[in-house]
Amino acid sequence: MSAFLQQMINGLSIGSVYALMAVGYSLVYSIMNFSNFAHGGVIMIGAYMGFFLMTALELPFAVAFVLAAIGAGLLAVSLERIAYRPLRKRNAPFLYFIISAMGASIFLENIVVATIGPTFRTYPKVFSSTPFQFGQISVGRLDAIMFLISGISLMMLVYIIEKTKTGMAIKSTAYSIRASTLMGVNTDRIIFIVFGLGGVLAGIAGVLFGMKYTVYPQIGFITMKSFIAAVFGGLGSLPGAVIGSILLGVIETLTAGYFSSQYRDLIAFILLIAVLIWRPSGLMGKITEDKA
Amino acid sequence: MKKRAFFLLISTVIILSLLVTGCSPKPTEPAAIDEPTEDVDVEVVNVGWIGSLTGDQAVWGNCEFNTVKMLFEEINENGGLLGKQINVIGYDTRGDAMEAVNAVRRLTSQDKIVALIGPNASGQAIAISSVLEEMKVPGIATVATNPKVTVDDNGQVKPFNFRVCFIDPYQGAVAAGYAKDVLGFTKAAILYDVADDYSQGLTEFFEMTFKEKGGEIVAKEGFKFGDVDFRPQLSKIKEANPEVLFMPYFFKEAALSANQARELGIDAVLMGGDGWPSEVLIEMAKEAIEGSYIVNHLDFADPDVQDFKATYTAKYNLPVELNGYLAYDAVRVLEQAIQNADSFDSVAIRDALKTVSVKGITGQINISADTHNPEGKDAAIIKIVDGDYIFQQKYSAE
């Protein structure tokens, strides 16, 4: 029993990292209807920002954390300006947005490899590595803090979307961008805000990921899993992204723990495909028409 | 129009950045480091070297090339080999197997080398074997540990490939033997990378040897290259309650998994192979890996290697990397083979290489005619104590 609980905690902790990353994908998808693959690049840059703020400038963790989140938000906003807005102005097909996003993601990865270097970096220790012990079960301090920060960030996001006027505008833009424009919503501004929010979440995810593991140019690769989790939960749905991520984390962990770690990805993804066959729009997805 | 121009500019920048950083430039001709001398057959004999002088592994390649040049200079000062002077010609492979093949082609056809030293990487060493065979020139790899470097897919030994380091499976057997016979552990667990030949080779032979010696493998869990979280596997390993946990992979994953293992309360002794030694490992996981054991090629503090280390450092003002020690032994092996062959004919040197036996600085090297590997070569067992690599003993698997 304690082994099962320990595995559940492992799964929740892995899932909460996926969730923080997946929400960014879903947020942009709900408005723009395309998968922003540059999101992984923003997460990676966020992680590097946090790292250099803490090591080169020796800022305390809290300051570095906030600055990295803001920096990643700015990066995401400028990406939107440079890589997506020109396409949007000319009503380019969605495929072009995806190509542009992939280009941006490869660009970010390579610019880091070329300037900072391909080797990985380690964050200085902020929290003690002694875990909290509950009988046989141990919970890492960093895990607990990550879970907390992820939870607070996601709740703040939900608050912005559900309780503010801007949030209302975001929801209406997600429903129909053309109708919202007709109703007087400044959709350019909404898209700007959505990318900013997604970027801030990416920065937070990047710093937390970097602290827990390491920082390296291919962090974006991990975000593929969170993208899959977002699809599984239903792209465009925020609760879907969170639930999909947590489920993916738990399924992966339990597969590794109770069946076979060698076949973990195989079994976990067969399950996911089965779910998508049963519900093509994902667990909580509302959008059913075929979009990229 | 302006926007279009801007977009074009951005796309051009993206494409250019890909071209520049995505793939390193690969000119067709390998870069010549030392110009070959003209009179090949009068007084001077050419020996070739290949390895990475640029790129990720440049620090290792440069150390090898420096070592090889330094040793042959010494040999030349003492009258040369069989009365002739040796000229070393080295080419950069940039860590690329295609470049290695080109370089070996040029060395064997144009520079008429009698033997080749290097490369250090298994991928390149495997790629050049057909050229060596075609040109009938023997090659001695330095740190290429993959079994396939000297043996083809059907288990036949490749006639012109040799090496001076032990192979991956042997490391696994040494680790198992040491864990069982010296440390007295009977319950072992393994965590390994399912997508990596090196990790699989070590795992397979650790498991086999440990079981043969009467031990029990209580858990064997896999992960895939690129994973950063190992807790699901480690939680399962914890349930099995092993005395020793074998982790045959590289230092980054080793550091992450060691930290996570301790976090989950696994108190088993950790063991790793030659992928571990690194300053980064200590920095990332100092407390977690305290008391762990590593199987390595040699002990850096061994009295036998101090002379070489001092001479090298005095000459180049650089520390000696692991590769330098094995390049040193490759030169000693070649020197011995040429003396035994009493000839600079490359086929005669090859025949002599099959039975070479010299005391190298990384241990006694007895090349086996059946495998072209140094048989029964001692491995060095290193223990991590207070964040330092402390030599324990030489150990060889029967």
C-alpha cells in the first residue's frame, strides 16, 4: 500500500510539471486554433534566464523566479509579433502558423546551443534535498513547493479568465474571433495578453523544471509530452489540460511501477490513443472540427 | 510590402541560423595538421593518428594527439625505431564517422602510413574498419569500448582492428565481480538506459556475472535517453530492497537518479562505469553519491602514471585527460609490435600486434589474437569519498 501511495505521489509530481507546460499550449490553441510549438523554446529560455539571474547576478531565488517569468512572457509576446502576427494579418492557413512555430522553436534551441553551449547547467541549491517523511512515504521538498506554485499559478490564471473583464474578452475571442471583433473587442490586444500569460506560465515552468532537473537546450523535447497531455485532456480546455497532464503523469508512473519500465511509454501511449479513438476531442475538449 | 520584407528577413535569419548552427560545416578534405614529409621510404616512416581536434570532444582528441606526438619525439631522440625516424601525421575527424573514413583513406593511400592510432570513439572506429582492411593497414583504437570495434556482426574478428582499452561487457563483469566477491553483496538492482548500447552491454554482463557468482538480481528497471525523472523505477527498486544499485550510464543521468534514489530513501551502495567520472557529477550529487564505486580504466593517482603526467603537463601546460593515458598505451603497443615484426611492412606489423604483450600505464596489455582486445586487463576501482575519486584497487574479472 505504501508503495502504491509513493507511486501516486511520484505521478502527481511529474503530472504537475506537465500541467504547467500544457496549459500554455491550450491557452494559445483556444484563441488561435494552432499548436504553438515554440512554447517549448520559451520554457527553455525561461529556465536559462532563471539560471543566469541566480548564478551570474546572484539574485535571490524569489526575485530571479519573478524576473524569469516576466522575461519569458516578453519573449512569448515578441515571438507573436515577429513570427505570427504577419501571418495573421494576411489570413495565412493554419499550417503556416505551425511551420512558423516550429521554425521559432528550432531557432531558439540553436541560438542557445551556439551562444551558451550544448552542455547542461545545474541550478544552485535553493531548497534542502531532505524530503518530508510520512511513515514509509517520502515527499521531496522541491516537489511539494512545485506542486504549490503550479497550483497557485493555475488558480490565478483561472481567476483572470473567469472573473475579469479581460478574461471575458478572452473567452469570447476563443469562441469566435470574428464575432468578438464585431462586438468591439480589441482582439489584437487579447492575443497579445494570451501570449503574455502563456509566456509567464512557460517561464515559471522553466525555472521549476530547471531547479528540479537541469537546464539544457533540448528541454523543449520534454514539452512534447505535455503537448500530448494537452491533446489528451482536450486541446483548448484549461481543466482538460490539467487533468490530462496529471493523468498522463500517473499512468506513466503506474505503468513503470506495476508493469514494465522498459515498455512504459509504449503502454502509456497506447492507452492515450485508445482514449482518443473513444473521444476524438479529448477528455474535456469541446472543439470537434478538424484543426491543426 | 514593408511587412512582407520584414517577414522575409526573419525567415532568412531563421534559415541561416539553422544552417550555421544546426549542422557544422563539412568540407570534403580533412584538415591536414602535419604536412607529410617527402621521402617516405628513406629514413622516415609515417604513422597516422585520427581523432577530434575540433567539436565537442576536442579536449580529448587534442590530448591524444599531443601524447602521440610527444612519445614519438622521445622515440626519435633515442634513435628511432629499427634505425628509422617516425613521423606522425594527424587528421581531424570533427567527431564525424564520414570524416574519419576520408581521413583514413588519405592517410593510407597518400601518406602511406604503416599503422594508425585512434580514433577514440566507437562510431568512428567501426566506420573505418573496411578502409583499413582494404588498404591492409592495422589500426589501434584508444578508448573505443564498443565490442563491434574489433569484431563484426557475425562474431568474426576484423583482421586490421585492434584496441588497448577494455570493452563494455567487461566493465559490467568487473562491477559484478567486485560487488559480489569483494564487497560481499548478494542482492543487486540495475537501472539502465534501454536506448543505449553502452548501457545495455554493461547491464547484460553485470547481470550474467552477478548471477553466476551466486548473487541475485532483485530488480532491473529501464529508462529512455532524455528522461529526467527516475522515481517510478526507483520506487520499484526500493521495494526490492537491494544492497547495491548498478547504474551504467553517463554522469548527468547518474547524478539525477542518485539524488532521486536518496530522496526516496534508498540506502543501497551505488555503482557506475567509466561514464561517471566528471566534476559535474560531484557538483550535482555530492551527498547522494558519497561512498559509491566506479569502474574506471586507470587510477589517476597511480604512481605508474605520474612520470607521464608530469612530462605532459610540463610540455603542454595542460592536464592529461583519460584519453591521453590510453593513447600512451596505444603507442607502446605499436612500438612493441614494430620491434617484434622487425619490419615496417604493415601486414607484418599486424601479425605482430596479434601477440603483443606490454606493460602499459593503464595496466598489463596482452592482445588476444582471437578478439584483438587486451585480455584480462585490470580495471581500476574508484570510490567516492568526501567528493573525491579515491582509488581502491586494481581488479580484473576472470
